[in-house]
Amino acid sequence: MTTSVVTGQVDIKDVSVSYDTRSGRQLAVTTTNLSIRPGEFVCLLGPSGCGKSTLLNCVAGFVTPTTGRILVDGVEVLGPGPDRGMVFQQYSLFPWKTVRENIAFGPRVTGRGGDSPTIVANTFLGMIGLSKFADHYPRELSGGMQQRVGIARALANYPSVLLMDEPFGALDSQTRHMMQASLLQIWREFGITVIFVTHDVDEAVFLADRIIVMGASPGRVVANIPVDLPRPRGDDCVTSASFTSIRNACLRHIKAESRRAFELNAG
Amino acid sequence: MKADVPKPEPALRIAARRLLALRPPRTLLLSSLTVILLFCAWVVVTETGLANPLFLPNPEAVARAFMEVSTEGYQGSTLIEHLSASLYRILVAFGLACLIGIPLGVLMGTSETARALLSPMIEFYRPLPPLGIYTLLVMWLGIGEESKLALLFLAALPGLIIATIQAVRNIDPIYVRAAKALGASTRTIVLQVYLPAAGPTILAGMRISLGFTYTVLVAAEIVAASAGIGWMIWDAAKFLLSDVVIMGLIVLGLTGVALDMVMRLFGQILMPWTRKQ
Ligand SMILES: Nc1ncnc2c1ncn2[C@@H]1O[C@H](COP(=O)(O)OP(=O)(O)OP(=O)(O)O)[C@@H](O)[C@H]1O
Ligand SMILES: [Mg+2]
């Protein structure tokens, strides 16, 4: 255990979220309790509309819970902040800044990272293997490269929690696998807490220490599945028997949920 | 060690290169063809006597007017003096309009309150004909330079404000969220997210607005000017000097195109990320 893993405790306490819509108040997430240990890699898994993004955005500070509260290292979340890095599904790099300046943005505005923002940015560029593209603009990069920069930009603030909302959803499967592997490597190096939203079961099992399966109507936690596969996880991990059994456990919960949703809609 | 890092081309050089090749050759050829055909039509119509030379002089006469006004001047001022008087008015008025209109537009685009408070004023005077406003401005500010600058300023302003509001409101909220998650303050978000994200649309608004300011120039120079391209055209028309009128219009048109090109060049230097590769 390294000493860097002391921050990144996330406590979700009695959180529920309702949205005001034209058809009235709609419950997006019912009362949810969840504790995430410092350095833990947690995947939120579930079908579309079950409130994964809503819950993640509560931790990020973009959505204020209707009831309950969220604590990060004991401090209540009241809005977005640099202690929680965010990686979005869509490419959200600033098109008007070079790759290097995108990564340097966080350290520049917060003063985090110790060294000068440019030095921090160069370090991260090296880490994601894109030093050659430092002075390029984001649109000159492929989707996978852009998302690597997105991760580096979030990490350059040295946050204690990294929040990722289907970050690899738009990538082809080849690139996706590569990104998953390098994310795990980065996570090991930084030892930070990761909350990762996905609806891809294989992705969740490959990445997570623990999978939170969510169900819809209303959004809620239906299962809490520990993933005790050995690390580091390589290509042989996905063919192992334990991988398959965890994967099947997740699928069972998801199938039960879809059947329930189907009957709800039919009845 | 850094030898393999590709150096991006300097902004000015790229801009210059792009200015030289602003359009692909095919469109340039076609456009030149239109110009040449129009010119030929002008020659034919005047040479065959189809047109009354009093109203449509031949190209030669217009060229002569150009030479004469350039060297000897028209009503006491040479062409360059007329042109600089007009450009001075346009650029000062337009510059002021940008300095006020763009921040105002950012404010109105980001704050619903500001938009509600200020838009009635702009929406009301925007459709008024410039000459109508001008009579009031002359009563208030006199017939000097102030009322002319004020008219051009008022002509430039609404287009700039409206374009900036649109630009700011159409920004993808993901950029603002990303900046907030990275710890940016409101000030940083305005300066480093709203402004650059809205930049290309603001520039388009500036180009349209400058064009509109140009169309108001003649109206602004009708009253009590002694120099200015607009005034020269107006004055020459009174004496049926159609060669001077046409020459003035061509000069106005060409400087308008040149100004627009300068604006695009500025855009490419200030916003290098919008450059086409
Ligand atoms: N801003 C909003 N206003 C109103 N309703 C919303 C809003 N955001 C989400 N919802 C609703 O809340 C529910 C949960 O949405 P959320 O985006 O959290 O789901 P998700 O699990 O992330 O789905 P997906 O996998 O499609 O991204 C959905 O029914 C959605 O329609
Ligand atoms: Mg979502």
C-alpha cells in the first residue's frame, strides 16, 4: 500500500434525485447509499436511463441531490471542483487550445500540481504517449487520442477522485481495449479513486474492483458485486473462469431488471 | 531530443499563405470570368451608343476620373484624402462599436436579466432607417464629425450585439462544465471559454456588421461634409458627374472587399484553431 492512497473516500448518503419535467416531477434516482474506499475502482453498470450519469453528476457537483448528501473525504460536495476530475463521453477538449494547453488548463487555473503548468502538461503528455502532438489542436487527433488527452487533462489537477461517464463509448473495440488497459495502468500509478460509468458488462468486469449494478424506473442500486480478479489484468483475464462467472452474475441482474421494466411498461 | 517534435507553422505565415489562396483556383477562375464578362458588357454598351454617356460613361472616362481625382482632387481633396476621411470614420465608429457591442453581447448572452433589460432598446432602433436616426443625431450633436461617427456607430452596434448573443448562447455547455470541473473561476470561464468558443461566430457578425456600416456611409456623409468618398459620390451626382460617381462606387466596393479580407486575416491569426488544414 503506498502512502498516496489516503484521499478519495466517497460517501453517498441517502441521495435521491428528482427532475422537474413537463409531465411533472420525475424520480431519476431513489434513495441510494454507497461508500467507496480511497483508491477503489468502481463501475456503475446498468441499462440506459437508470440514473448512472445522474449519480455521477451528483458526485461531480453538476447535479444537486434532491435529498441526502455526498461527502468526498468528509467534505460535502456543493459544486464542481478540482478535487474531482471529470472525463466526459463526448469529446470535451477545448478546440481553441492546443493539446498541451488543454492539459495545462487545470494546473493553470488552480495552481495544483506543484510544478509550472507547462511542465505538468509535458509530464502527462509523455505519460499518454502524445508528446509529439503537444502543439496540435484537438481536432487534428483521433477519437482515442482525444480521450487520452481528456484523461490527462483531468489528472493534471491531481484530483483524489476521477469520474468517468462512458469515456470509451464512442471508440471502436480495438481502441477501446487499448484504452482500458492504459487506464488501469494510470490508475495503478496514481492510486486514485475511480468511478466509471458504463453499460458494457465486459468493460465493467475487466476494470472494476466492484461493480454497482443499477436498475431503472426508478433508478436504484440492485446489486453490489465485488470483482476479485487478480491484478494486473491482461488479455488472459477475460478468458478466465472467474471472469465469466462474474460476468454472468452481472448479466443475470441486468436481465431481471429488463424483464421487470418490460412488465412494468406492459402492465 | 526535441528534434522530432513537428513545429507548427507560424500563424502569420499560414495566414499569408491562405490569403494568397483564399479560394480554390476553379472558383477564382469562375469569379474572374464574371468580372471580365461584366466589364465587356460595359464596354459594348458604351461603345455601341446603347447607353447615354451622360449616365453611363465608358471605362476610359471612369479611369480618367480616377486619375484626375487622384492627382488634382475633387472639390479640394484628393481621392486618398476622401478615402482616408471615410475609412477614419468607419474604423473609429466600428472599433468603438466592437469595444462596446462584444462585451455587451457576452453579458446579454450569459445573463437573462441583462438580455431582458437591454434588448428592447436595441430591437427598437435597429429597424429604423439610418437617415431617420441621422436627423435626430444632427439635432443633438450638430452637423460635425460627432453625428457622423454616432450614426455609423449605431449602424454597427446591433449586428455585433446580436451575433455575439447568438454566439454565446450556442456554446456547447460541455466546455463550461469541463472548465468548472477543472476549477475555473467565472472570470476564467468568460475569458477562456465563452470568448474563444464564440469567437468564430462573433467574427462572422463583425464582417456582416462592417458591411452594413459601409452601406450607411453615404447617408452619414451627405450633410455638411467636405471630404469622404460618400460625400464625393453624393456631390458629384448633383452635377451629373457620373464618371466620378461610378469611380467612387468602385473604390468603395474594392475597399470594402479589402477590409473584409483583413478581417478574415485577423480571424485566422487570432483564432488559429479555425484554420483549415
Ligand atoms: N436534466 C434532466 N432533466 C430531466 N430529466 C432528466 C435529466 N437528466 C436525466 N433525466 C432523466 O433521468 C433518468 C436518468 O438519466 P441518466 O442520464 O442519469 O441515465 P443514464 O443511466 O446515464 O442513461 P444513459 O446510459 O443513456 O446515459 C432518465 O429517465 C432521464 O430521462
Ligand atoms: Mg448517461
